[in-house]
Amino acid sequence: MSYTKKVAYNTFIQVIGRIIATIFSIISVNLLTRYLGVEGYGRYTIIFAYVGFWTILTDFGILTILNRELAQNQQAKEKILNNVWTFRIILSILVILLSVVISRFLGYDIETKNGIAIMSLAFLLQTLNMTFVSVFQNSFQMYKGVITDAIGKATILGLIILTVNLEASFYTLITAYVAGNLINIYLSYLYANAIVKVHLAFDFKVWKKILSEAVPIGLMGVFGYFYFKSDVLLLSFMKDSYDVGIYGPTYKIFEILITVPSFLVGAAFPVVGLLYKTDKARCQRVVQKIFTVLLSISIPLGISGMILAKSIYAIISTTVVIAGAQRKLVLPTIIYAIFNIGFNLIFIPRFSYIATSASTSLTELLIFVIAYSIFVKTTGMKISFAIIGKIILATLPLALFLLIFKDENLLFLILTGGALYFLMVFWLKIYSRDTIKELIPTKT
């Protein structure tokens, strides 16, 4: 199987999983917004945003370096994995405990504080599970991660439905995430252990090497979270749960959409990591193909949903990390955070959740412009943007269709609009015949 086809196969599997997860998420959002009300859903959003920030610290870039090392050091895979697994267990427990303690001194109501404590356990399980996902990703067996994730999310949804029907407490609702993530990590452990024997390992030289490489990415993650989630946190501090409840469902849809293109980037990481080390010219060709696919996904999403830059930025920053130049991304990430936080501080008092929405779009555009210049300087690769004209042309019928039928059923708009767009993509030959063949997820 070719490298591009391996990426396509892994991406295809993950997209199927994301479709399932998206259906679950839409059902959950629909249930929770009605059951909790605006203020209750605002509290729910605050809990996720707060705990999510601390989860960034439990990773601190370690998973990114783990993916790179697993791709480039196949012979030491077990040693690397188990040392990272052990280190992350210790780090995650310490960080989550600290987050719970600090939350008790913040100005949140007692229900929010207790919800944070319960959700912290769920996020602890989730972040540790990502270590096993790295194993699936690098062995091109992401179907295993998709299966375990689907089962875990199905458990969560089932418990949410049960909670709503029984009119149980808010705490019972939050506990559903603990149960689902516990099942997920247990199944992931069983699958991962069949690929690489999982056990505790304490080689401090490996710990030091991984951590030193991860620190720049960790700093990017922290400041990146500020520009990605500061809007929710600042909105919760400067307004109240009601405003967060208005903004929360919309932002949830944004988060769901941007994960789809990111799967392509994640699936590409092992291939790009290997080729960057062994065949730079071929690496550039693979990156260009991935970039073209990302543009063909991102531009229509950008026109219909204003989320253009996120997925394209991911493949650019991923390649910079593979080149070992992740430190160059730290200062720009700080700039993004300062811009986003400053914009929100100035405009939230007057425009509330409208300001947070505008801030997100402007920050994403800034991210792309700066990240691409770093990508070119660091890797020496140049990506062709010549295809953009055709993609925009293919998107125009989609935009016109959405304008005319915007009040129709959402599912109808998604299915029909998507079909219309991809007919235009193939008619305009945005993908070459070679790329289409390589993207067909079949084994050879």
C-alpha cells in the first residue's frame, strides 16, 4: 500500500468514526440544551473549558513528540511508548489534582466547582487514552481507536439519555463522561497491548529527552488554548453562565467541524515523519497532496462556516515539528494568544458572544499567515496555491445553494450541498487522477 493510500485509509476510518461521534454529539447537544436550559448549559460549557485547559498541561507536547519518535525509531517503539506512558500517568495525576484545588478558590458557584472535580477524572482518563491512540496511529490501525472511541461515546450518550429521562442531577450527567472514558481507555489498553507490550518504565534519560523536545510544543499548546478557548473563559468571567450558554452550542458545532480535516493531518504524521528523514522530495509531494485535499475541504467550510485556517495550519505546524524546529512556533503562538485575549477583553463588555465569534475568525487568519512563513523558512518546502482558484469556483454553486435554501432542513443542506460541491471538484479536476487513485482506501 502506498504512503498516500495508507494516509487515506487511516483518514477514511477516522472520518467514519467522526461521523458516528458527530451524530452522538448533535444528539447530546440537543438533549442537554433543552434539559439544562441556557444557564445550565453555560455552566456545562465552563466546566469543559476549564478542565480542558489543564488537560493541555497533562500532555504539554509529549504526544506530538511520541508520534514523531514512534515513526522514526521503530526498533525502540516499546521502550519509548512505555516511558512516555509512565511519565504521562504521573504528570496527569499531579496536574489534575492541582486544577481541582485551584478551582475551589475561583468565583464559580458550588455546582460548577463540583462539576469540575468530577469532569477532571473523565479528562484524566481521556488524556491517558491518547497515548494508546498514538500506537494505533503509527501502526496504521486507527480502526481500533475508532472502535474504542465509538463504544465510549455511545456509553456516554446512553447515560445522558438515561439521566434526562430520569431527570437525575447535574452531577449524574457529568459522571456519564467518567464511565464512558473508563470503558474507552480499558478497551484501548487491550488493543494497544496486542501491538506493543504496555508496562511501566522508568528510564529517566528517555524522560528527559522527550520532555526537552516537548516543552516548546507544550508552551504552544498552553498559549494555543488561550487563543482557542480564552473566549469561553473570559466570557464566563466578564459575563455570566447565560451568555456562555448562548455561545456554547455554536462553538461546539465549530469544534466538531474542525476535527474532520484534522484526522487527515494525524493520519499523515507517521508518513511525513518517515519521509522527511529519508526522502525529502517525496515528502514534499505528499505534503502538497495533503494540502490540496485540506484546501478542498477548508474553503467550502470557510465560506459556509468561517473556519478556514485551522486545518491547514495543522499540516504546516506538523511538518515544522517533524523538522525538529518546533521552538520557532512558540513566539507566534504567544502572539496569537495576546491578540485573541486582547480583542476579547476590549470587545466582550460591549458585544458579548458576538465579539468572541469575531475574535476566533480573525485569530485563525493570523495563525495561517504567520505559520506558513515559518514553514517555508524551516523546511525549505513551498506549497503551491494555484489550485485555490478552482476550489473557489467549485464552492460558488455550494454558496448559492445555501443562500437559496438556507431555511431548509439542516441534514438536507449538508448532504445535498456536499454532493453538489464534490461533483464540481471532480468536474474541475481539482484532484489529479494519480491522487484520486492513491486516496481510494483499499489494500494492495
